Amino acid sequence: MKIMADLNSVRDRLVALEARVQRTEALLGQPLETPMLAIFQKFQNLEERVEKWGKSMDEIPSFIEGRMVSLAEDISILTGAVDMKLDAVNVEISVLKRATGSVVSGDGGPSSKLRVPDPKSFGGERSAKELENFLWDMETYFQVARVSDAEKRNTGNGAGNFTKGDSKNQETHDEKTPTSANKPRKGCFICGSLDHRMRDCPKRERLNALMADTNKDASESAEAA
């Protein structure tokens, strides 16, 4: 009899517990069907992701520092290349100025061009030798003074007119002074001496060296361009 009473008491408790569970389900809804193992796995994955993100955040300062160092090196290399290019351009400009006869002096002011004495007009003895000397003087003057072809033509026309006018004046002068007839005009327009022609001038070698240097600079600047 006592055993039956205990069984009835347990049955009543189970019924009461079932009623409580039903009321709890009515309030909270049905329990989730996901197993507890799957929930723990999701928490573990989330923890791993958070740890990985933390490591990435720790690496960001060192990454930025490395990028800044690399950028500074690139800027230094670029600056060096620009400086080298500017130096090359300055050298080319200096060569070009020297070739055109406008070299800048040390104090910053432009130096004057090479002054070449003008050749004397042809008005002396009417001989092939005198004409040859005159033409040689003119050609040398054009080379040293770096006269263009157009200026040569203008100079040639002016020289021809001056030669004609000078010849007329010479003829008039010869009529007045017969003793000066057929007297050749001598002189060197390099040094101004009347004792020799330009071909025999002692300064001719220096002039030829100057012409060679000028032509060399002009050719080098043309090749560089």
C-alpha cells in the first residue's frame, strides 16, 4: 500500500511538471532545434575571426610605416633623376650659348660676342692676286663672325656697292695724285698691321684654333639636340 501511494505521488508531480512545461512553452515558444554542439562551433568560429581581426589591426601601423619608407625612397630617387636631368639641360644650354657666342660670365652677366674686325674693301690693284686676297679675307670674316647666308648676300651687295663707290673715289683720287696709281693696298684686318696680309699674320693660328673650337661646340650641340 505504501508503494502505491509513492507511485501516485510521483505521477502527480510529473503531471504538475508537464503542466509547467506547457505553460513555459506557451510563453517562450518552442525550443530551438539547433544542437548545442553547433552553437558552440559558431562561437568558436566567431572567436577565431575576432582574433584574426585583432592581429590585422596590430599589423596596420607597421604596414603604414613600411609604405611611408618606400614612398620616401621613391621620392629621393625621383629627385635625384630630376636633378641629373636639370644638370644635363644646363650643360646643353651652356654649350648652346657658347656656340651662339653669348656665353654667360661668372658674375651672371652676359659676355659680349667675339668682335671681329671688318675686312677692308677691295679698291687696290686690279689683279687676280689682290682679288683672291680680298675674297679670302671676306670668307674668313664670315666664318669667324658666324654670318648667315642671308647676311652674306646683303654684305656682299653692300661690299659691291662700297667697292664701286670706293673705286670711283679711288679713280678721282688717282687723278689728283698720279703717283699713287696702281699702288696695292696692304694690311691685315686681324691685327691691323700694314706689313703683311692676313695669310702671314702671326695671330692666324690662334684664329684657326678659335674657329675649330667654335665649329666643334656647334657640332656637339647639334648632336645633343
